[in-house]
Amino acid sequence: MSQTASLAPMRAMRERFRAALRRGLIGVLDIGSSKTCCLILRVDAQRLQRAHQDGALHDALGALRVVGAGVTRSRGVRLGEIADMEEACRAIRTALELAEKMVGERVDQVVVGLSGGRPESGAAHAVAMLEGLEAADRDVARVVTSCRIERAEGRETLHAQPVNFALDGVSGLNDPRGMSGKRIACDMHVVSVAATPLRNLAACVRRCDLELAGVVCASYASGLSALVEDEQKLGAACIDMGAGSTGLSVFLRGHLIHADSVRVGGDHITHDIATGLAMPSAAAERIKTLHGGAVATGLDDREMIEAPRLGEFDAFEDGEAEYVAGDRRRISRAMLIGVIRPRLEEILETARDRLRAAGFEHLPGRRIVLTGGASQLAGLEEAAQRILGRRARIGRPIRLAGLPPNASGPDFATAVGLCALAARPQDEMWDFDAPLAPSGRGALDRAVRWFRDNW
């Protein structure tokens, strides 16, 4: 399959995305291992267009308003990937219906975050000669579309973003148009994912009578939401600690330059508590949330927690529990933290090794931001500083008009990041149309180029 043909589905999704923005209503879906979240955005298309024309990216967020929100417990999702199509569809429909009831309108186009899929970063490069004395739109489009993306068997390209341009060897240009030179070069960052999880996600969304207006790497969306603008420019990493997996994204000069994932997350900590302390998973999740921590203190031996044994209560659909037999066992918080720490250290150490292998140590900023539902454990910042070797902070998503208060925590970083992408979509390879090859060998070539440019 040619590169042009392989990009056709991405071009079609981008057209649906632009059409939804023009109509003024678009949805975003974060389908994670623990929860499925749907946010519906009302878009002021004229204000958004003015913000893009003026380059006022901050004003672009003001063109969005969250008018609907729905959250439900995920079903049929494991390690961020669809494991049961019917159950996953039920969760999506539930979250979508809750959000649509708040709006009073139906949403057809959605942008979806992909938490699994084993994302991998790659690079592409191309060089072209300028047609005139200054770089023009045609030159940029030609060099971007000339980048050849190497696609491994069983993988699909999810993002292909120009991150650097150069004119006559002068690098570090974000937009070379209007600048003089003879030769233009482009460096592109490519994110690929496993094809099967991506196709299953697309099929699941279609079965819910929705059209895909975009699929975004979840760790990328979380980084856009949790990192402030200066961190994205100077160089920072976002560690998105989800339930089924931990996503990694690295930013520099405002661009995503690396994406990766660790297939361990908060659910694995819950499983360790349930197994190590012999209690049901529902109780383990509740105890982890209310009493869990990453760092032990001298008072933890005195703090006692009621912890039922297996078989002592029934767990209902909403996660509540009721004791049915036996005396209530009590464990110390120190014992609980002793079970949590090994798995938490495994997650952070693996993330540290992945970032080190990606060359994160050579970035000028080297800031680390932790986000995601599992990042809310008490004392995590201290544990992360000890293991990662630098200060880290807990990142909360950016503020959006109309965003409910209960959706403003680190566990909603991906969903809010998908909204931010709706306001400020990054250039992708499929946004550029390859111009006709300039030859200048005859009047017919010049006439064809003139007709294409003007009609």
C-alpha cells in the first residue's frame, strides 16, 4: 500500500473533525480501564477561526465550552485496550447518554483517546528545493509530504507531526514560510501503535453509532492538559498513571517528541492489595483510595483500617459493600503501604528507565509532571523525587469553561487534553496536500500549477 493510500483514513477523519467544529458541537471520549468519560463541547466556530488567524492560541480555548459530561465505570477494557466489545459499547453508550441529556442534542462525531496499543516513537526526514526565493505554502507541503514513514508489520501510524524545519541548514524553525533560502528540510515525529487495538477501538465506536473525528494517543492528550506552556517549550515529561497502564509523553519546543507506555498501572496495585491482604477487589480499591500512600511515616503503625476478609461481604454493581459475616478485621496503614510500595516503585523505575533510554536526561528543562488517577496516592511526589532523581509535581488539567468540578482532577487529564486538541489541533502530515512536482520544463507544467493554485 502506498503512503498516500495509507493516509486516506486519517484525512477522512480530519475532514469530519473540521466539519464538527464548523457545526459547533463535538464530543470527546476517554475510554480507560477504570472509567469511561464523555465530554461534549460547544464550539464558537467564528471565535475559534479568529484565534487561529491571529495566532492567539490562548483565546482558542475560550471558544470552547463543556456543555455535557458523562462518566461511568469501564467495562470490557483491559490494559487500556478493548477486551469485550459488547461490554465496552455498553459503557460508551451510558457515558454518551448521560452527556447528551445535559445538552439536549445528539452528538455524531467524537475524538477518542487510545490508552493502550503500545505506542512507539519514530522519526522521518525529508529535504526539498524551494521553487522561489522564499519558502511558500507549496514548499512546506511538498517537504512534509515527502517524509517517508516506515511502518512495521502489524502497526498503524497514529500521529505524524512536523516538529522542526530548516532552511539552508539553519534549524529550529517552527514556520519557515516567507523566509529566504534555497533548500528546505523537515523533521517529523511519528507515533505508531499496534493495529489490532486501534481497529477494535474504531469498531467499538462505530457500533455505538458514532463517527470517528480523530484518535489521539492518551499520554499525548494528558501532557497537553497537565503541562503548562513553559514546560512544553523548555522540555518536560508527563507520566500519566492510569488504571491499566502508565503513559509517557515528552515535550520540547511545544511539540510532542516521544511517546511510550508501561503496561502497569493502578489496577495492579489494587490487585496486589487484594491478593496480599486477602480481601475482595472492591474493598481493596476503596481502601487504596481512602488510606493508601506511597511513603510510610512513624504514625502509620498506629492508624488502623477496617479490612474485610474474602467472603465477608457482597460487592454490588456500584462498588458499595455490605458485611454479611464475621468480625471486621483491622490492619495497620503501615501494612497497607508495605503492599503498595513495591508495585509503585516498579512503575516509577520502569518509567525512569524508559525516559533515560529516550534521551530525556539531555533536555534543558527535564521537568516531570505526574497525572492520572493513580497519581493521587498520598506522598507520591516524594517517592517520585527519590526514584526519578528530580522534583516532580502532580499535574491537574487546564481549566475549561463549563467543566464540572468533579472532572477537574488528575484522573481527567486525558479527557480535558482531548478538548484542548479540539481548540488547538496540531499539524499532522495528512493536513498537507502534496503539490504537483515543479519541473519548469514547459508551458503546460506552468499552466497546470497556475490552475491548481488559483482554482
